[in-house]
Amino acid sequence: MKTVKNTSSLTNFTLVNDTIQLKMNFDTEIYVKDDVKLRLVKNIIERMDLSELKKVYSSLGRKPTVNPVTMLQIIIFCYSEGIFSSRNIEKSCKYDLRIKYLLDGENPPDHSTINRFRQKIVELAPNLLNQMIQILIEENQIDLSSIYIDGTKIEAYANRYSFVWRGSIEKWQEKLKVKIIKHFNLNRELTPSQVLAVVRIAFNQISTECTENKINFVHGQGKRKHQLQRDYEKLKDWKNKLESYQKHIEIMGEHRNSYSKTDHDATFMRMKEDHMKN
């Protein structure tokens, strides 16, 4: 803003130099119309019974930043894209046109809002997941011939990861042996086979004690384990690991440093391009 002298009228006046920002709303659907996954997620959520989700948010008080139905669409879509961090989801809400399409003009949520939403729907998650799977089955989007128990990603060539190296086995065997010797105050010169024998005896003894004392084994969060159960589980873990290490070494024999889990006669070679960086 500046003051200008008007010579014609011999008066001073203030010239207001205002700049008006022109806002243009554009239809994000133009850019996402070919995204099959986005439309699938949106259609699935629209078909689900979300009455319980809406009850979580009271009609009284402050209105949520983003409609809970829209928030669910965002969460499901981001998960399908491998985006799980609340901050990364927040970033996607700001810059990803596909999520802006889901927001439909609403302000993007921040990471705190996203985390609060996830905490609120923890108890509803099983029901929501069941509904989503049922709709996917009806739409022939799920192949029931294969079942996956977790989200682990494994390359199609599974044999690539089936090798066992002597160096790794002996290293972990030695570490566990030292730990057990220290626990039982044993002679450091004992061999792994001798240490395994000691662990087996101790495991049998603790198993008998658990049976005689009728120890009720408990599992899960919030459950307090009896000390005998803790000892039993620890010794069982040690015994299983030592037996596994011993079996690996027996399969390799004296003259090999590796073998394949799928073909015990095969020995692995170190390749120039090693995916596992051995």
C-alpha cells in the first residue's frame, strides 16, 4: 500500500493495491477415474453396515474433523497401499489426489486425529473386517484357493531362502551354550551335546514339578504366569533350539558348510549378486 499525490485535484489519497487470490476448484475425479482399487474401497465401505461406527461418535459436542466413514475409507485405502504410519497417512492426505478425492473437500486430518480414530474402532475392527471380506467374496475379488496367515512378503522363488549356513548355526549355538552354562554354573569346557543333555534333564524335572503342583498355564496380555511356567517355557525354548542346531550340523556333516532345507544333498554357492548379501 502506498500514498500517491493526485496533481489534478491537488489532494493526497491512498492507493490500495490489493491482490485477490483467485481460487479454482477442480474435480479430482478426473484424475482418479481409472484407479480400480480406489473405487473398489469406496464402494465396499458404502455397502457396509457402519451403524456401530457412527455410534462411536456422539451427536453432541464437537464435530469430528473428518467424517468417520470417510476416515475409514482413507485408512483402508492407505493400508492397501502399504502405508501404515499415521504421519505417512497424514502426508498422503495432503498430497495424494486419490485421498483428496475421498475427502471430497474436507480438510485433511493430522496424525493425531488418525491415531484417535484407530483407537476408537479397535473393538469394531473384527466386525468391519468380516463385512469387508464378505463383500470382496461376493464381488469375486478374493481367491479362496489360497490362504495367508499374515502379511509377510516372500519372493515367488522360495528356494532362494532355504539355505542353512554352518557359520550362522555354530555362532548361535555357541551363544546359547554360553548363556546356559552361566545360568546353571556349569563347566565352560562342556560340549553343545553335553549342555543339551543337562537342559533335557532340567526340562524333565520342571515338567514333573508343573504336573505335581497342577500349574495352570496362562497366556496372553494381562495374565500373570507362575514362576514354574516361566522356567518351563525357557527350558523348552533352549532345548528346542539346541536340538535344532544339532540337527542342522548333523545334516551338513563334517565336510560341508551349508545345505538346502528342501534338498539336503544340495550345497549352496555364494553368487556375485546375492540378494541376502552373504
